[in-house]
Amino acid sequence: MSELQELRKKALNLSVSDRLLLLKAIADSLNRELRPRPQLPPEFLDKFRGIGKTDNPPPTDAEVEAMLEERLVEKYLK
């Protein structure tokens, strides 16, 4: 009996929850192999960290609420 047939036989004897876990592990493994993530250049994170940095203080809760209200008015009433 081939190794694949033995594995299949063992897998079919597992509980439903264990088979689902095995299926997820296999799918995750295939996903990693078939869709490898591109390598980012080393300086990428350093550049990305400063993208949202400003000299201004963060908005207050009231200012954020007003901005959201303005956006909703623009989106639905204009």
C-alpha cells in the first residue's frame, strides 16, 4: 500500500473535527506554497512607519464625530 493510500485511510478514521483541522492545515500549507508573499525591501518598514506622522495633535472625539457626520451628510444628502 502506498504512503498516500495509508494516509487517506488514517484520515478517514479520524473524527469529523480532526478531519476538518487536517483539511485546514493542508489548505493553509497549499496556500503558502501557491501564493508566496513577495519579499519587501528592508527599508520598507522604516518608510512606512513615518507615513502618518504629523506635527499636529490627534483630533478629539468631538472633532472625529463631526468629521464622520460631515462625511455621512456628503455621502447621503448631497
